[in-house]
Amino acid sequence: MSTEQPDTSFAIRPAAASPAVRAAAARAFLAEELEPNTKRAYLSDVNAWVRYCTEKNLPEWPIDADTIVNYIEHLVVTGKALKTIQRRIGGLRSALKAAGRPLETHVAEAASRALVVARKKIMKEGTREPDAESPQEPAGGSRRGRGKAPAFTVAEMRRICEACPPRLLGVRDRAMFLLGFAIGARRSELSALDIGDVTEVERGLEIHVRWSKTGTERFPKVPYGQHLSTCPVRAWRAWLAASGLVDGAAFRHIDRYGRLRNRLSPEGVGDALTAAAARAGLGHRTAHGLRSGMATEGRRAKHDAIAIARQGGWAPYSREMLGYMQVIDEWEDNPLYGIGL
């Protein structure tokens, strides 16, 4: 019987290594002679790289020029701030160097050129939110510069669905986005959803949201949509038929060969939505727009605030929900209408 001891040195390992081994190796390295802030930064950057490689079914090492350029492009497309992208690449390079595995010269040069392109693209857009991943927060806990995520309208959801690619990934995205919009889901709730949490009934779907940020479960109902292209019930059925899934995680990563992999993380859900919005020509959008979109569009259709709160898991008349609906109420229920001005 082997008496081999576990390797506790930091190393970038092939993707075949288990996530536990990779995580243990990274943490062992980070626990040694580094300042606390540097440890946290390296850990964040290494974990981001490992997560990307795992979701794309790529080896973590060795890193070639195409892979590092594609990674930088992924960070741009998924809406990361320029400082975040620069930190991700700089932290990864520093961690590799400290581990005795520096990037080859031509790979490092490709990364530098890609960062220049990323900077130009982001500066040209001019709409990128401030860095949402920075660990630096002002007193009070709220990050600076982050406004409300724009709510998706039904018309925008239709555009997103129409832009979904005609393959398994597109079928998954349509089901995930439409279901998320229908129940006002957070990205973490879509990530945690299992096949068994969705029950087909005569009038549509009954959803069991077992996990939420507030710790309270809920049971929203999803009726059939008026249009085939945006019907969440039909989109869910299409996903089950195309994927062949019968249990476990409802929404999963799909590799470049079209094979189902592990459960999508909350970040994976958000990245998928951001990429889909970009494909539809909607610019940089985030998954929270699904949640706020259900509230605003429900209010636009004259639905009661209590019914909207129940569907999305808000407390009745919560300030967050009322803030979403205020955008509609300020016009639809404007006190100047009908007064004879």
C-alpha cells in the first residue's frame, strides 16, 4: 500500500487533478511567507483562473498564448472592470513566478498585448461599471459607484432569446433566463436550483426555491407565456428534452464540445447572462436585471405589489422592491394626470 504523503507545495496542475488537490496546493502556498493582503489577492486571482479552466475544460498548466488571450477576452466580455482584469493577470503571473512556473516569454508578451486591447475596448465603451470586485469598501459596507442594475424589459428578454445560439447552450440559456425572470431569481437561486425543484402542473410550473439570500424558501408559480419565444414553461420543457437531465443540478456548464459538466456557479450564471445581453446588442448588463425586471414589468402590467413580492421573495412593501416599482409608478400613477394642466 502506498504511503505517499500529500503534496502541500503550490503548483499549477493539469485539469485532471481534483479540485480539492488544486485548492489545497494553492492555499498551502498562500499560507506561507506573504503579507495577508497579498495572500488574499493571490488566492482570488488563482481561484479565478482555476474556475475559468474548470468551466472551459482547459488545463491550468502549461498556459499557452491563445488560452491567456481568451481568458482576458472572457474577463472583458463578462463585464469585469479594467483594474480587475489587470489584477487578475498580474496576480496570476506573480503566483506562477513565486511557484517557480513563470509564463514563457511569448505567452507573457501575448498577455500584455491583450491587456492593451482590453483597455482600448473598455475605454471606447465608456459604460463599464466601476470595479465591483475590489475588496476595498467604504464605511457602511456599500461599494462606491455601483448604481442599480438596469431592469430587463420583456422586449429585451425577447431580443436575448432570439440571439441565443441554435445549440444546447442556447437552449439552456433561454430556459435559465426566462425562468429567472419569471420568478425574480437571484443568480445564486438559479445556480442552486435542482430538476426536482421544478414541477409541471396543468397551468404551468411550480418552483421550489429552497435557498435564498434571506434564508427563506418560497414557491412561485410560473404560468404559460403569451408568446412561444418567451414562454418560460416551454423553454424549460425544451431544456429538459435537449439535455436529457432527470435529476441533480438544473443548469450546468456546457463545455466547448457540447457536453454537460458541473453545476453552474452563481458567477457562471451571471457571466452567461452578461454574454447573452452583449450578443443581443444590449451592452453590459447583469443578472440582477432579471430580478428587478420581473418587479418593474409586473408593476407596468398593473399587478399588486404584494403579489410581486410573493413571486420574488421580497418582504411585503420592501424598500428594494418598491424602488424597482417606483420607476413605473412615477409615470403610470403620476399625480399630474387628469388635473387639467
